[in-house]
Amino acid sequence: MMSKVKISQVRSTIGRPEVQKRTIKALGLGKINKSVEVELTPQVNGMINKVNHLVSVTEI
């Protein structure tokens, strides 16, 4: 079983490249302080790495 993580958006996507905005949307975020709980798959891990300056991640 994969571990679960809580991803919270902590910074705005204003002025960021379109790719980063789409990655935030794909993670289920979009507003500051919004959080989602997801399984930590290699795909999700890659998305987190691309926008790690905009989100905070905690293991559940």
C-alpha cells in the first residue's frame, strides 16, 4: 500500500508559468490554504517536485 500525503497550497500561482498552474489544478488545488489528501504515487511525487515552491507536503 502506498503512503498518503497531505498537500497544501501555500503560495499563489499568479505570475507563474502555465505548466505550473495546470499542475496545481491537476493536484486538486487552486486556492491558497486548500489541502488535499492523495496516495503518494510516482506520478504525484513528480507533480509535487515540479511545484514544491508553491506547496507544503506532510505525510499522514
